[in-house]
Amino acid sequence: MKGLVDFCDLSCEYATMPKDTGIDGSGSCRTFVAVYCELKKMLVHKNMPCTRKVLRSSKKKKK
């Protein structure tokens, strides 16, 4: 639905788990609070509002 806010999570094609274990304070468990954003080239808070989210299953090309 248009107009709804998307949120940062691993369903975005630009989001990946942080490379270093526990870099976001999660230790060795998989309860994490940050993801790495390929667009921003930095860690971002998981579930923060995002206007540039692209679902992994989407056929759109990266700009």
C-alpha cells in the first residue's frame, strides 16, 4: 500500500548482517539491533523507518 512507511530489516536487498560478531552489542547470539546498509555504507538501527527499502524478491535494479 502506497504511503506506508517501510522499516529497515533483512528483507531489504541492501541490508546484511554486520560482518563482525557482536559489533552492535548482541554478543554471539543472533538477537541483533543493527544491520549493515549497502546504500549508506554504515550500520543502521534495525526497524528504523527507511524511505529507500527495496525487497530482496523485487526485480528492480540498484541505482
